[in-house]
Amino acid sequence: MTRNITTVAAMFLASAAAIAPAQAQDVKLPTTMAFTAYDTGTSGFNIAVGVGKMMKDKYGSDVRVLPAGNDVARLAPLRAGRAVLAWMGTGTYFAQEGVFEFGVKEWGPQQLMMTLSTVDCNGLSVGVAKDAGVKDWKDFRGKRLGFVVGSPALNQNALAIIAYGGLTKNDVKIVEFASYGAMWKGVINNDADGAFGSTVTGPAKELESSPRGIVWPELPADDKAAWERVKKVGAFFNPYNVTCGASISASSPLKLATYPYPIATTYATQSADQVYALTKAMIAGYDAYKDAAPGSSGLDVKKQTKQWVIPYHPGAVKALKEAGEWTDADEKYNNDLIKRQGVLADAWKGYNNSSAPAEPDKFLAGWMAARKAALAKANLPNGFEE
């Protein structure tokens, strides 16, 4: 998936030329498509199903949503061309950066891009079993925190949340599970005390109705030092007033955190026409799926999180421009993110062309050093101090 910066620039100039006409056109989707998403029953899966049903009803395209337990499994079909969208969390960002599970020879930095994403009434945090007796995050010390094997997004995000209370991985007991769904089942079954997820995810509702119950310890924005700790681990988080979810309502909101989730993700190499059609369909068909699942209304084109950490695909940009939701400042910011991907791609190519060690831990350590040097030379932030 790597290419040098010149090739990346040429590809995007070609893509821009291919989608230059500003007039909206009829949406044409393939007769069959596949999406990947989080496990069955999660908010990400349910939203993807709702969008897929709209595409079937409105455009006659049969959409299969493939549940996958971790980020690597969600991205593999997209990279292989067997899926057209991967409904991701911050694993999109980690894959772009080539860190954690993506810092291996088989992956490296991935040139991923956004179409639409969701920010709604829900938040993203660690749900804790009520009977664990945790009121504030400092109370989570010594408790059991669920991790998912092969899912750096979930694991890093959980660590970012507990950092609010000054806690690190060394202050809790990590319990690993095979998938997101298995992790939440682990909390219900008293094998863990907390798990990261959306407040509207199906498993959180299951925990709420279980004998253990659920609480979401708050992260008030006025504690600046605590939020500095959160952002040091998860720069993509922002404070958010959450009004929906398990044990949360508009009349009883909570001060939690959020970022776009799920993110309908593509590769830079995907056809601009295809990505335009997918994005345009989601914009035009919004009314048909906005109430299909909790969080779906956050796909509203007017609610999009721009100038974040992942660039938008040129095809998506065209659709956003047609909707009047793209500015010159958005364009500049997006181009800078694309340049960052080029720097990472060149660094990865250079590292793999050298005598990179074969042993996985040493390979990752060497890559992180090469990555850090390349970003520093380009005067770009690292984002991951290793």
C-alpha cells in the first residue's frame, strides 16, 4: 500500500480531475457490496446495517455487513478489495500511523481515508460494572480492565480514559478477550470490571440489565490536568456532554468523551467515482436510516467532524462540496493530512529497504524510531512517543 510522495500527489491530482464536474449526478452503486464493522449487536454494526438497508431499498444494492472482532480483521477485506467500506473506530488512525498491531511487516502505515462518520448524542468511554464500586476514575485502581487481542483502538482508548484518574496500564489488571463482544460478556460474567465502547452499544445495554449493572464514571472538562493526561494517550478524544446510552438520558446527561465513531473508511486507492457514489448515497438517503439504530443520526452531513486526524477521500470531498459542507480551510487541512500519509509511506518504504530486523519486537522498535525521525524531519507531530 505504500508509495512515494510524488506518486501520492499524482494519484490525487488524477482523482481530482476524474471527479471535477461539480454537478450532482445520479448515484450508481454496485449490485452487491460488502461492509466490515464491529461485532454483531454493536452500534457500529447496527449503523452499518441501517445504511446497507437504505442502499438496498433506494438503490437496489445488496449489502452484506461482515462483523469482525478487531481492527486488523476489519481492514483486511477492505485492503483486499472484498469490501468497499470498513466501519471503524480509532483503529483507522492507528493504521494510518503504522503503530501497535499495524507496526508489523505485513501492514505498516495504511493510506486510509474518511467518507462520513458519526458524532451523535452518545459518548465513547469505559463502562464499569456498577457493583465494582467505582465512582471516580481514581477508584478504578486495581480493577480488571478488558482488552481485545488485535484491537489497538479499543485498548489504547481504554487506557486514555483511565488516564483521567492518573492511572496507567500498570495500575489495573488487564484481562484479554478474543473480540469486542467477548470482552463485554466478560464484564457481565464478572471476568472483568470495565470495557471500552459506545454508550449506545448493544453490549452496554446488556450489562445495564444484568445483575451487575453499569456506570460511566465522568470526565469533567474543567479538570484541565486530567484532560491533558487523556489527550497524551488519546489525542483524538474531546470532552462531550452525553445524553443517550445505557443508564444515560437527556434528563440525566453525563460528562464523558467522544470522537467520530463509527467512521466509514476507505483506502486512498479506491476509485473516486465509487467513493463519491457511496458518500452521496449516504447523504441523499439519510432520512431513510437516521432512526435505524442509536447513533445513526450522527451521520448527518451537517454534523461531520472535519479537520480531525484522518483525511477525507477525494470522492467524499466532492459529495461534501455538493452539500455545501466543505471550506477552503477544510481543503488545506485535508491536503496537509494527505502529505503526512506520504511522509509515513516513504519512511516505511525506506525502513523496509534497509536491514530491518526480522524479530517482531525489534522490528517494531526500529520502525517507531524511523517513523519518529521522518516526522521530525518533515516538522510534523509524532503522536506516539515510543
